[in-house]
Amino acid sequence: MGLDDKLSNTGEDLKGKAKETAGKASGDEAQEAEGKTDQSKSDLKQAGEKVKDAFKK
């Protein structure tokens, strides 16, 4: 996994956590769900990168 990909995925994960927290604090269920979705996308991307790295070895 390249450093740029790691940073991008981490940034997306943090953005998702912030949206989720803000949604919980304000009672905005849509924003909370969007934050969880962003985190899930980040997790899938990270898993895909790990699979690519495994095949490179």
C-alpha cells in the first residue's frame, strides 16, 4: 500500500468519524449514517490495498 493511499484512507476514515460524531451530537441521523458509510468505504479501500500488497510479494 502506498503512503498516499494510506493517508487518503486515514483521512476519509477520520472525516467519517467526525461526521458520525457531529450527527450524534446534533441528533441528525442522516449525517451520522453518512459518517458510518464514509468509514466503511475507507475500511474496504484499506482491505483492497492489503490484498494488492499480498499479491505483490
